[in-house]
Amino acid sequence: MLSKQKLARINALSKKAKEGTLTEAEAKERTALRKEYLDTFRTTMRDTIEHVKIVDPEGNDVTPDKIKNIKKQRDFPN
């Protein structure tokens, strides 16, 4: 997860961009911070999905095979 300071900086730069006072250096900084944020989000989301186990009301494991295969590869690499 991104630090609170970085999130606050992204928000400040976005506000400044809406006002039309963003410099080129600040635009590059904002782009880099947004990329870092998205990379962190995607990694966290991927990890969350890969650790999910889906169980139907009868107690049967109905986790999709794709996720089961990813778990097997993660737990037992070649």
C-alpha cells in the first residue's frame, strides 16, 4: 500500500492539474506516483484473488480451476 504522504501528493497534484497550474515536472511526478499506485493495487488485488477459496452453500469447494492452478504453481514451483 502506498504511504499516506504519497496518496496526499497524488491528490494535491490532481487538484493542481484541475486548476491548470501543473508544471511539466509535477506532471511527470504525478504520472510516476499514479503508476506506483496502480502497480501496488494490481499486486494486492492479484494476491487477494489467488488466496480466495469459494465454497457453495453445501460446503463444496467451487473455486475456479484457473485459481486452483495458480495456487498449485505458487505453492509448488517447478
